[in-house]
Amino acid sequence: MAPALVEKDEYFPGFDVQSDEDLLNVIRGSVMTVWHASGTSKMGKKDDPMAVIDTSCRVYGTEGLRVVDASSFPFLPPGHPQSTIYALAEKIAAEILAEL
């Protein structure tokens, strides 16, 4: 089991944080914005001037290059996008294997 789960001592923010002011300082020093980039490589038909990749994630105007990540999503799914990216990667991997 992970040490943080079995130790009896406080893990975070630690024993040195005693006052409300100390706690606010920890919060201010550790809060950050997290975002997932997406929507930068539009998937579409070749005659669409904004499209970067086709439905098999092949980059237009190149050979042997695919973009298989969240950049092809027009919007992100609710929650963390990792499982949706995995699903796209599995689909594209199957297509690549079928082409071999």
C-alpha cells in the first residue's frame, strides 16, 4: 500500500501549517489552472480549407503522418479526456493494422 495511505502523520499540507493564514498561503501557492488543449487540428473533408486531417487522422499534404490526439476533437467530453483519446487511438490503430 502507498506510504501516504498507511502513515499516521499528516501528508499535506503538513504539520508546519497551523493557522488559517498558513493554510491560505499553501492554497495560494499550490492552486493552478489545468486545461486540455483541443480543437487545433480540424477533422474534415479534403476540400474544406480549415480541415487538417481526414477521418483516419491522416494529415492532408503529407505521407505517413497522423494526428491521434485531442486536437481533432471539436470540443472536449465532460470530465477527463483520456479515455476518449484512448478510444480514438484504438480505432486508428485498428485501421493502420488493417492497411498492413
